[in-house]
Amino acid sequence: MLSQMEPTPQDNAVLWRCEICGNGNTLSIAPEEIPAIDSSDYLLAKSAQGEDGPANNGLIVFCVDTSGSMGVDHRLWSVKTAVTEQLDELCRTQPNSRVALVTFGSIVSAFGDDDLQ
């Protein structure tokens, strides 16, 4: 587990401490929202199926942390590899999808089609 939550004297608040940088942030969170196990599972659903096949005119936004901590253990390289694989899959399965990239570190930048609003 990459982070830890510790109780605080405040009601419904915990201190979330990042294991990577050690920085602590106080979170106001209900007790039932605090993870009970050291695992996070994410379920991704396939795109909606229309009458003419997959809905392939959507917008996919990749948000990538480019801060200094991403240089540790080749993290940014791993993200770049994962995004590249996703883009290859989109080209094969949803060629009409639009893609945008948002990077954030010391500044936030957005990249994409000229017609993105």
C-alpha cells in the first residue's frame, strides 16, 4: 500500500500520509468511507454499444502526473508505456475517438485536437 491513514483529534478527519514523499494531508471523511482493507480495485466498463457498433466518437482524457516524484523507479516511463498501449488499442477499436492529454506537475497543461473546448 502506497499510503496510510491515521486518526486525528478532529471528528471525521484522518491524516493521509504519502509513503513516497511522507507529506501529510488532513481529510474530512466519514468512517464508512475509510478503506477497510489494503487494496483498491478499479472496474472499467467497455464503451456503450450503439445500433451501428461501438460508440467511437467520444473523448478520452489522459491525466498524467509529471511532477518530480514520477522520475522515481521509472514511474513516468511506465505511464507513458501504458498510455501508448491504450492509444494503440483505441486506434484499432475506436478510430474516431478524440484524445486529450492533461499533464500536471508544477503547472497544468492540456494537449489535444484544436477543436477541444
